[in-house]
Amino acid sequence: MQSFQTQKDLNSQTRRVWFFFLVVSATLTAAALAGGEYYGRRFAIETLGNQGRTDANLKIALLTAVLERPRALPLLLSEDQQVLDALSSANGDAADRLNRKLERLVAGTQAAVLYVVGPNGIAVSSSNWREPISFVGNDYAFRDYFRRAMEDGTAEHFALGSVSKRPGLYISRRVGSAAAPLGVVVVKMEFDRLENDWRDASRPVYVTDEHGVVLITSIPSWRFMTTRPVQRQDLASIRNSLQFGDAPLAQLPIMPAVATNTDVSIVSAVLPGRGEALYLHLSAAVPTTPWRLEYLLPTELPVASAVREMRLISVAFLLPIFAIAAFLLRRRQVSLMKIASEQAMREELERRVVARTEELSRARDHLQAEIVDHRDTETKLQIVQQELVQANRLAILGQVAAGVAHEINQPVATIRAYADNARVFLQRKEPGPADENLGAIAELTERIGTITDELKAFARKGRTAAEPVELRSIIEGAIVLLKSRFAGKLNALDVRLPPAGLLVLGNRIRLEQVLINLLQNALEALDDRADAKVEISVAETPELVAVAVSDNGPGIPPTILGTLFTPFHTSKEKGLGLGLVISKDIVADYGGRIDVTSNDNGSCFTVHLLKAKA
């Protein structure tokens, strides 16, 4: 029995126990440090991988948004009448008008260049026609985006510009049918702003094509390098098409180290100006393209921090256990029997403490990781949302800027007519009427200034505040602006003016623009008919006032009626297709709407406005 052991035996046994305790403590400490390093490294890689996937998904979302914006331009322009005229006519005036239109369109988009190529591969019009590096007259028949568009109808091709020497994505679409193609519309998209947003010296990101060639990168010196050797037949095709100019297509300084997952691996890379280091490599496909986004995250600091934290946790966990064991061994010298009886209880307690401590540690680590990920995701989503809001606002400003020429067309035409009249009066030596015409010109120039002020206000605030305005004065002002341009045709107007004092909510100048657009369209639709008639009538309800502009013209074809309020859709040879779009937006700004009905007997546009209290 232990209780009957001698003091010498107890001392000898105590020394052996303490020696064994020290050996076990050292072994457990070494094992805990090794385990802390293993699990810390694994945890850091998993956390870094999750964070990298989130970052990569956000970058892919931003890249996809940048790609989607210009893809609609070739589709719209391939059906544009001015494009068809320039490709089907040898008249230089048609190409010149198209040059100016493309120049206006590219100013309101994020595209680098818009140009139209004939069926022989020669560019006939371009948005950069004024620049020394104009694309007009250059031969692009050797380009893949031209050849594939002529064959398949559409194509997307990333290449180095043969004239500008700037890389970009060329989005092309055939004009005309496959049997009788007229040419190709091409929009070039450059990614300088996107690369600047991605630029992070410690976290490289780059996009590769199906051959592994780097197209878009946060490190400029990596552009047109490859992630793997390019096959000989592919290399010959790339060289012949001058897709990447004379770039050597050297391989990136990245070597695989350890594969950890299907989309994640540890690689050894040499960044410009730095030595070799280990990085976590993530790869993800870019939707709607054959590209892949590659993302490198440095592992040295995160892994070292995680290993250090896990080792501290392991040591902190072991210290209480060692202290308890030492205390038990000390008590064992006093009463071995008591220690034996209490040892079982302590072991059970220790097992529960260990299990509970591990459970709490895992719960705490998981909660901390979720909090960090949530905060990072929320911050990045706010940044992306602000960028998308800004991009949408820039698109609206571009549409408003494109409509300035259309909106001041009527007062400019009236000014010209008054100026011609004033010249005739001066030649007749009749200064009185000439002075009246000059006064009218001054009023119209003031009105043009008001229109541009309204457009500036729209650029700053988005809309002009509504105020009560008299409907009768709006109708009369619109008719005055149309008198000079449609001299001799206004006898077709049948105007039923509303009673004086009838007020609506809006802005007089902007509502006059709406009526001018509707009256001008109605008068132009009559086409000098002998029985031409345009009626203006007003009806009111307790809440609304309806202004109807109807004509007895040929009506609107059903094919055009469906796209009547779509930008850049017009049946007029010199029209921009913006008049009705802007009119609808103006009326909507003041809580109203525009309805349209049309048949073989004519058309009727009804403007519904909110009634204002006197």
C-alpha cells in the first residue's frame, strides 16, 4: 500500500514523478507549438482564401459591369440610318455626318473609339477623325474582330491597337445580312481606369485569355506575358494577326509551390522591385468571356500572425494544466491516498474544462472571423455601390448633353428667320420693323440662355423644382417660337386656348419645349397636305390637366410606335431620336405622363400635368 511507503521511497517516487512531469511538459509544449504552427498556417490560408474569393468576386463584378456598358453600342449603331447611309453611299457628306455623330456618342460613353469599317476592311468613319491618329482610311481586314464579325455577325477581340498602340477590347457587329454585308461597327474599350482601381503593390491582379496571355493587369510590366507557354499553332496565329504587336510573350515570374484547392494554390512569385516570395493564388472565370481573373495575395505576414496567435493560445491553454498538475504533485507529498481519491475528480474536471474551453475558443474564433468578413464585405459593397451610382449619373449627363443641340434647334431657326427679315427691312430702309426683329432675336437668345441654364441645373440637381405656371402662356409661347420656322403652315393650327388663370405644376421653359416638340412633329408629319390640320385642346379634372396635340397625318407605323420613346430611334433623316425621350422625361419630372394613340387617320399625343392651386 502507498500509505505505508517510507519517506525515502516517497522522495524517490516524487523525484521520478517530477522528472516525468518535466519531460511531459516539454513534450506537450513542443507538440502544442508544432500544432499551433500547423493549424495557424491552415487557418490563415483558409481565411486568406475566403477573403481573396470575396475580393476576386467584387473585382469580377466590377469588370463585368465595365464590359456590359459598351456592348449595346454596336447593336444600336448597326441599325442606325446614318451608318447605313455612310456604308451604302460613296458620298463623302454621309461619312462626314457619321464622323460627327460618332464623335458626339463617344463623348457620353466610356468607350475609347467608335468607328465603322466597310466590307473591304477600310475604315470609313471614326470618332477620332479629327486626331492625327484617325482610323479613317486604315485597313483592318487582317483583324480577327473584323473577320469574325463579317462571318458570325458579332465578335469580341482583345488586341494592341495597330495605330494607337494602346491595348483594348474590340467589340464588333456586322451591318446588314450575312448574304449582303455592308460593313462592321466597332467599339474599342480601354481599361486604364479599371487597372488604376486595381493597382495594389502587394496584391497583384491580372486577367488572362484562353491562351494564358495577360490582357489587363495592375502591374503594367506584366501585360502580354503568359502564365504558360503558348502552343506553336496559336503563337503563329497571334503573330500573323498582330494581336499583341511584337510583344515577346515571355512567361510570368510565377512558379507553383503547393496546391491547396481547385481554385487556390501557393505560388512563388517575383514582383517588380521585390525579391521572391510566397503568394496565395486564386483563379476565377469572368462571366460572358473566355477570360480568367488571377489574384495573388501575400502569405508571409498573415501566416506569421496566425501562427503566433495559435502558439500563444496553445501556451495559454497549457499553462493552467501544468499549474494544476504541479499543485497535485505537491499535494501528493502530503497524502498519496488523498491525491489518489481526488485525482479521478480532477481528471474529470480537467476533461470538462478542456472540452468547454475548446468549444468556446472555436466559437470565439468563428465569430471573430464572421465579424471581420462582414465588415470587409460591407465596406467593399458600399464602394461598388457609390461607383455604380456615379457611372449611372455620368450616363444621364451624357444623354442630356447629346440633346442640347436638339432642344435649342427651334429658337435658333427662329433667330435665323428674324435675322433674314431684319436684313430685308434694313435694305428697304425700314428701321422700325428691323428693330422689332432684333428685339425678338434678343428675347430668343435670352430664351436659349434659359434653356442652357436649365440643362446646367439638371446636371447639378437632376431636375428643376416645379412651380405653378399658367398653361395659356405656355401654349402661346410655344406657338410664337414656331411661327418663323413654319411660316405659312400655322394656318393649319386649331388652338383652343384654356381659360386664363388655369395653372399647372412645372417650369414654363421646359413645358414649352415639350409642346414645341409635339407641335413640330405634328406639322412635319402633315407634309404640305391641303387639308392639314393640327388641333390643340385642353381638358381638366379636379387633379389633372390634359393637353392634347392631334393631327390628321398618315399616323405612326406600328414598328416605330413601340420604340417611340427610346433614345436614338428616329424616322427622320437628320433627327437624333431624342425629342420625345426628353419630353417624356420633363413631364415625368413634374409628376405627369405622355400618352400616344395613332391610326391611319392621324396621331394624338396627350400630356397629363398636375393641376396647381391658384
